Amino acid sequence: MSTSPKCPKCGFTAKSAFNECPRCGVIVSKFLQRAKEDSQADRQAAAVKNSYLAVLAGADTLIIRQKKEWGEILTGFETKNRYEVVDHLNNPLIEALEEGGSALATITRIFLKALRPFTMHLFSPQGTGLFKLKRPFRFYFHELDVCQPNGAPLGKIKRRFAVLRRIYSVIDRHGHEIFRLFGPLLHPWTFQIQKGGQELGKITKKWSGLVKESFTDADNFGITFPEGIDLSQKAVLLGAVFLIDFVHFENSGNRN
């Protein structure tokens, strides 16, 4: 049965309607049905993404747990970092996975360890992309770019020079410093989220238990957000947790 005088795939136009395109051979009815199903799937994925972003936007506190595999625990061989982000009720919100299954990525992990550059993807538990983190190689002045899944920038974290202190700038998409992360000398597990010298929130490494920490470098963190900040600022501060874990807690004895 004829359905269309114009092919929806290649744009071929005929004088009379057709069901199979004379140029590209596509079956028009099947193509339109598949396009409809894809559109519905896209809307469903967008709804899932928006629901998790809405929860993140309303969250005051999050817990970030590093997930270690037994192969890494037993051998000590560094694998791609994985994390789970949950709310204060232990509801899963985000899965974070370091990119890189290539031979070059493996070699980089072996030799550069915590200094390695990385790209990390943050997903909903259903696999919908939420954010992307990109860290270039830096020996001291560590940086992390926080982006939307399509690469649109949300902000950046940059380490500042300090003697006997750990200080990071939290920078928005326009290049303005909106917060500073300050790690007190006598509190190595804590980073205060400051503005104008006033503490507004906190990132804290939480001790996860003697047995776990005796055999692995898996880390748990809690973050308390400043009041009244928007979703993009929360995303950048969440990204700061992953950078802090790499720089200060990734390797045994690495506490610079």
C-alpha cells in the first residue's frame, strides 16, 4: 500500500505515493514507526534524567561511595574508579564510572596512578547521562572540568598554591570563583566550602570501617551543600569530591 510521495529518510520525492523508496530502499511505514518509538524513548529518557536532576537540585547532603572489585582488592592492581552517589535516605541517585578500557588507559593508570588524567561519566541508575568530568594531567595545580553530557561547560575546580594548606577554587561556567575549598592542616579528612572566609558547607571523608580500609583504598565521602545554590553549582561541587579523592586519598600514603 502506498504511503508517501516523499521519503522521510533521504528526501526523495516522486509524483505518486510509494511505500518503498526508489532511491534508498527504506520501507517508509517501518521507518516512521521506528522514528516514533525512538522519539518516545527519548522523551522517557529525558523524564528520567529530569527526575534525578530534580532530586539532586533539592538535596542538601549526598554520600559518595567508592566501589571496589575483589580483583583489585586482592591484587592491588588499579582499575577504573567507580562510585555510587546516594541521598541521606540511602536512595541511589548517580553512578559514576571512569572511562578507559584501552591499553593506553591501563598503562596510564599503572604508571601515573592518582596523577592520571581521566574522563568520568555520571549516570542515573537507569543509565541516562547526567554529567561528564574531565581531568587533564597536572603534577600539582590539579583541575577538573564539569560538563553536561554533550560537553557544555558547567564549571571547573582548580587547585591553588598554598603552603601546608589544601585550597581549591570552585569556578562557574563564566570563569568566576564562586567558592573556595579549604582543607585545614589539622583536619586532613575535611574540606570546608567557603565564601568570603565563611564556611557554608563541607566535604568530608568518612571512615568506612577498619576491615575495609585495612585492605583497600576505597573511600566514602559526604558533602553538605551551601544553602540556595543552583543545580550547576551542585554539580561542580560534586565533581570536586572525585578530584579530591584522586589527589589526596587515591594512593596509600598520598596525603599532599
